[in-house]
Amino acid sequence: MVLLLSLLCTLCLVGPVLGQDMPYEEYIAQIQACPKECHCPPNFPRAVYCDNKGLKSIPNIPPYTWYLYLQNNLIEVLSADSLRNATELRWLNINRNKITTEGVKEGVLNAMSHLAHLYMDDNLLSSVPSPLPASLEHLRLSRNRISKIPPGVFNGLEKLNLLDLQGNKLMDDDVTEVSMKGLNSLVQINLAKNQLSRMPLGLPPTTTQLFLDGNNIEKIPSGYFKGLPKVAFLRLNHNKLGSSGVPKNVFNVSSILDLQLSHNQLTEVPLIPSGLEHLHLDHNRIGNVSGSNVCPVDLETLDDSVNESIPRLRYLRLDGNTIKPPIPRDVILCFRLLRSIVI
């Protein structure tokens, strides 16, 4: 009876696996090769969990692994030997370890020809690792010590749509058209909390989400966003932007939906594009706000109807300035879709 129950349990676990196009022989080989330091769930055999184990090196990985979790360890080296079987990896999480640029051995990442997600946050990297596999879609390298983006490192990464470099040591000369070349499908780039003093150059026109919080940016060149016609979410909180460094029409881009300029040195509300839905201007030096100055359309042409021509602003944050309530009537008249104003 015990043997029969054991067999039934095994069939219950293997059944769904076989239904996921994993042959029985591969399933058995995968489970048998599971490292003793790790956990390989029988009902999710393509995943190997080696996180939070105090590991100083990577154990030999089973051959049919797609998802490998190595976060929160003490690993210093990504070696080809320990990952020689990991050629089918789709997802590698090695956040919060002690990996240096020198510790990423030559060709170890490029050998993973199916890898789509690479997470190496909170390590000790001083440079973007290379070469990277052409299959990569998400690359997260936040909170390292990166001060260099090697020229050509992104060449051939036609599928990469997310690049996270926040919390590093990148300066203006590190983010250029040369270093960014190859990011032809990029949607989101995070360069927050680096050491930039100007708007980054060379960003691809596909960029939709641009995060630049916590830098030292003082001005935005006129026409800067003409090269970013799809940008919809723009974060520039905690910089050194003054109104003199923000040209009047610089944000007049039809694609922008969410604009965050909190904790800067602005003394005036910039011109708000008609399509903008969320605007954060809290903790600046703004003394007043006037509909005649900030409304993107002529107030005299507005009637009581709600149509496609009226500004789309729904959320406005102005607290932390010297503005005193109430909000002027012409502001409310202009932005009649407003649902929330924080002052």
C-alpha cells in the first residue's frame, strides 16, 4: 500500500511536467542532478533554488535548468565550469553577492544562448559585463560600482528592452552615443542615482521610460526630447534643475504621460503638454501658479464641454513649495479633468 501511494504521488508530480513538454528522461536526469545545496521542486523541475544558502561558489547546475536563483549568497566568481551545463537558462538571478567584473569569466554569459533575464543587482561590478548573449531582454545591474560601459557592449542585443543601471558611478562621459549603441529595442532605462550632471546622450528613440532621479542635472537642452519621440514616463526627481535650465517648451512632447520633477530648484511651473496626465512638482521653490502661464491651450477657446482638445492632466502635486491655497480658478478651468491636487 505504501509503495502504491508513493507511485501515485510520483505520477501526480510527473504528469503536469510531461504536460509541459519535458520528457520523462529529462525530468529524472534533472531531479537526480539537483545539487545538495539547492532545492529543485519536483512540480517545477526546470527551476533550481540556491538562494540564501551562504554559498561561496556556484554548485554544478543540472542540464535542463531554465530558472536559476542564486541571490543572497557570498559568490565571488561566475565560472564556466560550474555553469557548463546551464546552456538552457532563461532566467538567472544572482543579486546580492560579491561578484566583481574580474570574477565574470570570459564567455560564461555569452554561452547561455537562451538567457532572457539577467539580474546582477547589489554586487561589486565596476563595468558592464561582456560579452552578453543576444537573447537578453532584461538586464539589471543596479547598485554596483559601475563606472564604465565598454564600447560595443550592447551591439547585437536586439531584444534588450530593459536596462537598469541605477545606483552606480556613471558620469557624463560614460553615457554616450558610442556606449549606448546597439540598444535598438530599448523601452526602459534607469540611470537614477549616478553622477550625471547633464542629460544623457545617445539614448535610442524607442525609449519610453527614462529614470534619472538623484543625479546632479542642472539643465535640459532645448529640443532634447525630439530624439525621444516615444518617451511617456520621465523621472527627474532629486536633481538641481532651476527654471532657467528648463526651456519653456522642452516638455511639449505629445507622448509624455507622467512627468516627475520633485525636489529640484524650480521657481515656475513649466509649460504642461496637453496629453500629460500626472505631474509632480513638489518640494521646489514655486511661489505661484497661473492658468494663463501653464495652460497648453488658449483659455478663451475653452467652453464647458469635455472633449479631446482639453488638457488631460488628472494628478498635480505642488506641496513643499510656497504656494498658498486656493488654486486659481483659471487653473481649474484649464485642467478640468483634475481629480487630485496636493498643495
